[in-house]
Amino acid sequence: MLRQIRKMFCAEKICLLTESVMKIYRALIIVCCGAFASGNATAHQTAKQFRGGSPYVPINSEPPPKLIVDPPLPEGLKLGVFWAQYRVENLRIVPVFGAAAKDVSPRVGHLHVIVDDLPWWWADASDTNTVDIANFPPGPHKVRIQLVDPDHTVFPGQEKTINFVIPETGPAGHSHPATLTGYPSVGGEGE
């Protein structure tokens, strides 16, 4: 009798275990299918939906351009360097300038970068996704980044001011490592 009870108990235990494993297996399949379906959402986007309009066809009523700038990277501030990543929407950053380029569609433009309210700025049409300014002395600073059209007019509301502090403990200077063997970095030692 005890043996029969043991067999029944073990058989019941195996059934319960099998049911639990099947529930987990079903849940895992559902989760994996959901992840696969959501992961493929971008795969099913058209190139136009993902990248924007073709440069061969004018876009009527383009949405306004937008500039997004992240805070400076703390790793750079310790070195006396301002590194701030940025991105733009509804505009392509390219080295195209002048009044005639204002009619290009999709819209084009570039950045103006102003340091510590100096009376001059520089145009950045490289679209490297990071503004890189080196050799800041210790203390408070600010960098203004403007998104501008090819004729250097700031798009309304598309100017970001980033205030930051270079710590006293930072080194006196900074240079970028050479990217190609045998070529010195710009602003490096020995120049």
C-alpha cells in the first residue's frame, strides 16, 4: 500500500512538474515572439520612414528643424575639454552655404559654436555628432550651439547654451592622440 501511495505521489509530482515546465515554456515562447515582433518593427519601416525624404524629391511643408544637445561628458571636463554630443531632426548638416541653398529640400544647415560669449564663432558642417573644444582653463564656461540655415540664420528656438565648470585639478593642456601612425596630433607636443 505504501508503495502504491509513493508511486501515485511521484506520478502526481511529475505531472505537476511537467505542467509547471509547460507553463514556463509557453510563457517563454510568448515573450520571445513578442520580442521578435517588436524587434522587427524597425525592420518593417520603409527607408523613407527611417531616414526621411529622398534628396531627389522636394518635401512640401517640412516640419521645423530641432537641435538636441547632451550635457558635456565629465571625462572631458577633467581634461579641460568640452565634449557634447548632439543630433538634429528634420535637417541634414552639410557644408553647403549661401542664400540659394536655403531652398534645398530636404532642408540643410550647419552649427554655429560660440565660446564664453566671445564676439566670434565658427561654423561646424561636419555632422560628427560631438562638439569638441580643448584647452579650457579651470573655472566656469559656457558654450552656445546654434542650428542655422545655409545663410547663417538661426532657426527659431534652436539655440542651446551649456554652462559647465572645468575643475582646478585638470591638466594644463590636452592633445588628441595621433590617429594614423607617424602623424602627430594637432596641438600635440613638439608643435
